[in-house]
Amino acid sequence: MLRRLISLATTLALAGANASLAESLRVATFEVELKRRGPGLLLADILTGDEQVEAVVAVIAAASPDVLLLTGFDHDHEGHALAAFADLLDEAGLNLAHRFAARPNAGLPSGLDLDGNGRLGEARDAQGYGAFTGQGGMAILSRYPLGAVRDFSAFLWADLPGALPPMVDGLPFPSAEAQAARRLSSVAHWDVPVITPDGPLHLLAFNATTPVFDGPEDLNGRRNHDEILFWQRLLDGALPFDPPAGPVVVIGNANLDPTDGDGRREAIRALLDDSRLQDPQPASIGGAQAANPEHRGDPALDTADWSDPMPGNLRVAYVLPDARLEVSGAGVFWPAPDDPLAEVVETASRHRLVWVDLEFN
């Protein structure tokens, strides 16, 4: 059944690919949850026909993006998993030949007790949560060439203007040493120029930490807030990096809903309200039909299908284009339950692919 639906998705991709190229630039982000328990296991799954991997490929092929940010994708130093994954996309009719991935902070050893439990070398002691270096990293795949990438992932949290560092009884949590050494990015922050026929488009790509699973110090909630805030500070010119010289798209998994769920929602609200960006409000029929009983926001905008009642379905993934760009379409790839692709989407990830079509003036 799954392979038949994958074949259907491939057919849809082949039918829509030329139209996408001719009419607009489709930019997408997808939290694929291709995180495995150890190094090399994702590559093995890609090479041996793992059902989840095949479903992820089918969803991406059906959406047919020109530029794609993958989050929740294990990183390896040689890039073998990403290359093998790109080969599967190519077999499905989607040629995204240009790729970028760099070592993320996820699983990167810090040598310090970053969670304050008195032990070293655990997943929470890494610069970003991870059982091994690269677990749940990020990658960019593109039809178009990529320019010189600026990787901000080593930027220290303590150096962010207006940061909200975790404190307990007025003291840095878990220690002044840990707080001074902790990087802001739990996974990565990148500025990736896509060299389109109409000029460079800067993808401001990231994957923020979940704002829960911590203690009263609210370490994850505060870090999530500040990972989102980073982009506004960059555009403000308030960081030791120049703002991008050209139109941008802030893209990725912010792990924060502006209305529902936990977290410091003012961070994502401020980004959505930033006049330099625009929110196309990508929506779906599937999200609208999967609304939680206590939902306060528009369920059609949701991008993740989590268990009820907590956290429930939320809007956590975003594609926010520069206000100077023209948006010709947007959506969340979440079909209705009776759609032939619904089973594939559910097999792929608890998250949904989000896409926006752009025109250049």
C-alpha cells in the first residue's frame, strides 16, 4: 500500500515540477524526524528501504519544492546520508542537486555540566540536545546553486543583545561557567544564499529547541525565545555580523506556536509582526479537520500533529519571506483523512511540510 502511494506521489511531483520552475520559486521546510539512536543508522535505513524514509521522500516529491530545508535529519561528517537521501529524491523525480549541511550543535560535547545534574557527558550536556554529534541536524537541498554560507552556530548565547539567560535565585543556571560557554543555537543558525535566476535569496535557516522539558529555570523556554530573537537582531544590525545583502526568508522549525501550547509566545509573535517580513499563513485542509477541542488559534495553520490533549496540534514551522517579495501561493502539506496521501504523510513524520511560492519583482 505504501509503495503504491509513493508511486502516486512521484507522479504528482513529475506533473508539477516544470510548472513550479516556470512560474515561481517554491521554498519549503520539513521537520522529518529522521533521528536515529546512533551514528550511521540513518544511512542504513535510507539504503535498505525504511518505511519512514520512503514516506518522507514521497511527501517531498509530491510537494515538489525548489529549495528545501530539512530539520531533524542526522548529520554525518562525510555527508553520506544526505547524498543517499538526495538520490532517493532524484529517483522520485525531484532533482535537488545542490546541497549544504554542516556539523550542528546537536550532540556536540561541551565538556561541562550544562543541565546542572552533577554528571558530565550526557545528551543534555551537549551544546544542543543529542546522544551523538549530529543527531537531528539540518540540511539544505536546492535546484539552484548555493553561495557562501554564513554559519552562526558557534555564537554564544551570552552575547545576544536582550537575551533571557536562565537564572535561579539570582544566579546563572547551572553555573556562570556553563552559561558563558553555552552556544545560542541548539541545532544551527545559517544564512544560505540561493543563487536564483533573479538574484540571491538568503535563507535564514534554523531549528530551535523545544520550549519545555526543563525546570523552574525555564532554560529551554528562554533559549527557544532567544533562538527566534536572533533573526531580528541580525536584521537590526545589532550583531557582529552584517545583515544579509538582499531579500531573505526566515525558515525552519521554531518549535513555538503564537497562540497555543507552552513557551514564550511573544518571541514568535514579534517575528510574525516584523514589518520587514511577511506571513503568508500557509494552511491545510487536514490541519483544519484535526483541530483540538481547546484550540484557540486557527487549526488550518498547524504544522505538527501531536497527541491530544497535550501538546495537541500546533503551528511550529514557518516560511516567512521578505516583505519585498511577492508571494503567489502557500500551504501546509496535510491532506484530508480520505486523501490517498494521508497515510504517507502520517507515516513520514508528526510534522508537516510547509511551502511558500515566491515571485521576484
